[in-house]
Amino acid sequence: MSKLIYMDNGATTFPKPKEVYDFMYHFYQEHGVNPGRSGYDMCMATEEVVHSTRKMLMELFNGTDPNRLTFSYNATDSLNIILGGLISKGNHVITTNLEHNSVLRPLNHKIQDLGIEVTHTPFDNKGYINPDDIKKAIKKNTKFVVVNHASNVIGTVQPIKEIGKICKEAGVLFVIDASQSAGVIEIDVQAMNIDAVAFTGHKCLMGPTGIGGSYISEGVEIKMTRFGGTGVRSAYPYQLEEYPYRLETGTLNLIGVAGLNAGVKWLKKEGMKNLHQREVKLWDKLRKGLQEIDGVTTYCADSTENHIAVLSFNVEGWQAGDIGTMLDVDYNIACRTGLQCAPLVHAQMGTDKIHGTVRFGLGPFNTEEHVDIAIAAIKDIRSIKK
């Protein structure tokens, strides 16, 4: 079997840089103890890696306090913590049709349990949210706005700075889901007036699965919804209110933090902007190649501007799932098909009625040869008579 061509980086980046694998292996062998619980040298060295990872991520988001960078399992976990810690009965929340279920489902449960009101703003035919639609939706009881920074279905990058300015002027909190953007698109919580960022480590930050987190800006307090051990002030009967303990309970995924540490260092070495430009250049070649094939429809792929390297498409006469199976079995290409956990995107585009789309997600280790093979594969499939 020929080597796998991995084009499912929207789900998780693969492979990871060798530096990530190596650091995780050696770190856990040498420092696999519980950080912050004891004063011996190995424990303190472990805590230093945890703190340095907080600091690097805080700097990546241009935050001000590394302790307000807290770790979780992934972006979904962080979004549940953030949204659950902000919402109260009687609140109104504004979000978009671009959201992943990591936002939609927590909000739907709050509608069901607390009777809150949620407004979903649509995107335009190019895949972007109009900030004025957010502005028009704000009410007296609007608690916060939550927006998917970069769509995992169509790859469009939203005007976060403009939306943040509107929220700031209205006195409304602003939360972003940076699952697809952290590590590939600049995020400046101060310049963009972002109050909370939820991120995952296993995508563009080049870490392993099972690690993610959030950055909460100064002056924003998330109500505690989890309680337990912190290794600090153990006689105190309640959860500590200061960060990071406010949002972190129990033992961290230490090997995950170590992998994230190495992943961020690799990004800094390679240059986040350089990586993004290279990926988008490949994406541009891919989308142009697919758009030249008769019967192939691409979605919101008109320009490389404000875009990540995610491309959704369909082939006339074929179900997306069938295309994915053929790409896997006949061409050894890994991709994602279906609704990609973002049903409102497909409902607005009408692709929900045809079982979603095929999604190619390019990453740092994809090549022009991979793109050429993928284009040729779709040409072959399109030529098959059903």
C-alpha cells in the first residue's frame, strides 16, 4: 500500500513534528510526576514546564497574566466551562450559523434548562459574518457574543477585531472558539477586545489530543462549576477563586502539556505566518484544481484572503460519504465527510439535504504532490459512470 496522504488536518494535525514526539517521550520518562504538589526538584522542574507553557500561550494570544491561561481536555471542554460559567437565567446570547457543536450544544442545553434566548446570525454567500448583524442583535440582556474564529467546514476567518470593538462599545463580553485558528491565525486579545479564548492543542498548535485550554482576560470572571484538588491551600473548604485554580481541578494532563510546549516552540521556530502562507498557497492550488473539474462544487472558496486551508466540496451524482470511502480505499487519501459537527453551516448552505460535504484540510506536512494526487483522484471519480 502506498503511503497515506493525510488531508484531514481540520480534525487533528498529523503527523506532529518530531520534536513534539521526542519531547513528550523524554519528558514523561524524566519528569512524569505531579506538578505543584511537592517541593522536591523533579516536581519543581515539572511545574516549570507547565508554567512556561502557560506563558508561551499567553504571549501567543498577547495576554497579560500567564495564570489566566488554564488547561483543559480540548476546546469543547473549555467552551463548556466558559459558557456554563457565564450564563444565567434571563440571559440573551448571540452566536452564528458557523458554530461547531461545541458551542451549539452547550447553548441548546441552557435554552432547555434555563430558558435563555439565543440569536444565530447568518453568514454571507462568501462565508463571512457581517459585524453589523451582531450589533443589531444586541439587547439589554445580552450577556455575551460567541463566534467561531475560523470555520471548520468552509475555512473562512471571521472579522474578530470588528466584532470585538462592537462588543466592547456595548459592554457585552466577547468569546471566541479558536479551535481552527490558534497557532495559524494571529489572536490578540487586547487589540481585538476578546474576553475569553477557547483553544485546542491537537490541531494547529501541533500538540497531542486530550489537551486544550482557555485564556480569560483581566476583569472577566467565569463562575466556577468544577471543584476539587489543586495542591494549594488544601485546608480551605471551597475551590480557590484565583486563577489558574479557579478553572483547573485535579491533576493536569501532564504529557499533553509537554507536547503542547514542544508544539508551540516548533511553531515559533518555523514562523506561524510562514506556515499559514504555505498552507494557503497549497489550498489555492487545490481549490483551483477542483473548480476546473466539471460537476465539482466548492463552498465559500472564492479567495485566499481571510481563509485557512480547509476546503469543502461535493461531486455531482455522488454522496459525500461515498467520495470519502473511494478516496480512502482507492487512493489512500484521508479526509472528512458529512456535517463536520457544524449542522447550521450545512443547513444554511443547503448541504444538509445531501448529507454534507467532503472536506480537505491541509497542514504543515502536506505537499504539492499531495494536492496534485487529490485533484487527479477527484477527476477520476468524476469520470466514473454511475
